Amino acid sequence: MSLSTRLIAINHLRRGEKVGYAGTWECPVDMDLGVIAIGYGDGYPRSAATGTPVLVRGQRAEIIGRVSMDLVTIDLRNVPDARVGDRALLWGRGLAVEEIAARAGTISYDLTCGMTKRVLFVED
């Protein structure tokens, strides 16, 4: 099973700007931030902490700030060629659901069974 979405925006942040509910993450340097179209309303764990990996163009990006209902923000410093529309893999080939579960303080079964009806399920 894999879970993926798309990168829907790239924003340039300045050092010191805050990200996420209550501004929990502070930008350490001028950098690009990506916004991906998934959140706890889709069943992605709200408990996924800053540093939880996401693959964009096969490279690891990290969640920054808090997971919101519809969106997740990611640090694109490791993926400088990222473009709006790129696939963002939240778990699947190259990124084990068990790693994401551990980062969220849960088990993989909780993640794979927790997807809501908002998520499009595609069988290969």
C-alpha cells in the first residue's frame, strides 16, 4: 500500500517566519516550503511530528509545523528542483509505513486503516 498526494504550492519563507498552528516551527534560514494536499481530515496522523519524512522526486523532505486538517507543510531544502504538481509520497515504496507510524507514536495498522473516505483508493 502507498499513500501519495501532490505538491500544491511552493512558498519562499524568510528566516524567522513561523509555520503551522500556533507557529510551532520557526524558519531557520531563507528557504522554500512546500504545501501538500493531505491532512488529518484525510486520516494522515495529526501526531506526525516535525521531521517526519515525505518523498518528493525520490528525495526526502521533512514535515515542518503541525499537520492541519487539509494540508501539510514540508521543508524543500533537500529537493531544490521540486515543482507544483510533483507527487509527494507519504508512505510506500522507499518510505516504510512503519517509519511513519513510529514518528507519529502509533503502529502501521492504525495508519493504513485510518484513511477516510476523502482519500481516493486505487487498486493496482
